[in-house]
Amino acid sequence: MRIDKFICKSTELTRSEAKKLLKMGDVRVNAEVIKNPATQVHENNSVTVNGEELTARNSRYIMMHKPLDTICSNVDEVYPSLLHYIEVDKAFDLHIAGRLDADTTGLVLVTDDGRWSHNIISPKKDCQKVYRVNLRNQINDDKAAELIERFKSGLQLQGEDQLTLPAKLEIITENLVLLTITEGKYHQVKRMFAAVGNKVIGLHRQKIGKINLDVELGEWRYLTEEEVNSF
């Protein structure tokens, strides 16, 4: 964890205030003065400010049901950040593990534990994400098996050099499917269906790893220890 972030997790200081302390030489790690805010510290390091040892608060792990017209960002843009919905101390010190577009609803996982979120977003970790996808064009029965195989084999997305990783497509109705992927490329689900001549008109993420969305739209809850440890 960055030293400036560690200070924020251990005190009521903002990130800018933590950087001022560092610049003044008031912060020591294992008795060594540290001024670079990007310096990495670990659990077994001794971090002191003006001789007082700091202890970071426990990391936070949150499930949220993202509403439409919100963004997975720490700053407001055209739409507001979904972090406004999470009523916890220093909510904007959290980050989203796997973003969704403004026009997409569903499960987001929010944390301040960077190593934990890496296990969710890295394609190498093979973490499955399940999306419910509403499509403009119907999938005819005679094309279903071929389409399922194309998603399983990998699709060529515009602007990408490599095929997508194998994906699982389950057809629920002619216009509704479930798609399971392990990547998180830019607009990936929409681009995958564009690659097969269809268009996504509604998108909702309902599962990440072993965690199913179980809170109402716009609501959130802390993850259980079992859920946190499932990644």
C-alpha cells in the first residue's frame, strides 16, 4: 500500500494533508524518514508520524447494486459517482473492483484493499462475471448452437489483436441471454455482441465469482468473511 494511503487509513487526514506531512519529513517507516508518497509499506512495517505509531483500520469490502446513470469512479463526471450511495466514513477512499458503464446496472464490489481487488479484475485470476443481457435482435433456434460455440472459441473485437478468452453463453429467451466472462475489456460485452451482428439494449451484472447480487437497487452491504475469502 502507498504510504500516503496508509496514513489516510490510519488517521482522519486527507490524501493532500498526508502528502504535506511526508514533504515536511514528519513520517518514518522503520525509523527511516520517507518523503515520497508513492513509497510502498506493508503490514509488518512500523510507520510513525512525529513519533506516534500508526495502525491502519481494517480494509472494507462492500457489495452494491449499481443503479442506472451512475459511474464507477471516485469523481463525478456527467453522471454522479456511485460512491455517493455508500454511507461510510471516507467513502471516496474506496475503489471499485471491476467497473460498469453508466447505462449498466448490477453487482459492483467496492473496497480499499488493492491486492484483493486485483484477484477480481486480473484475467489471469480467471474470476467469472455473469451478465444478464437484453438483445435487440432475436436469436433463432437454428443459430443458437453456432453462436454459443463462437463465444466459447473467442471473438475478434474491433481494435483488438487477440481473440477474447472463452466465454459461456446461455440463451434464456430469443432476446435474453446470460454471458459469463473472465475479462474486463472496455465495453467488452457490448463489443462481443456487436462482433456477431447484434446490439445490447440492456445490461445487468448479477454475479462475480461466487458472490450473487442480493441487495435492492441502489442499496449496499458489507461482504461476509466467507465472501471476502472466496477470492
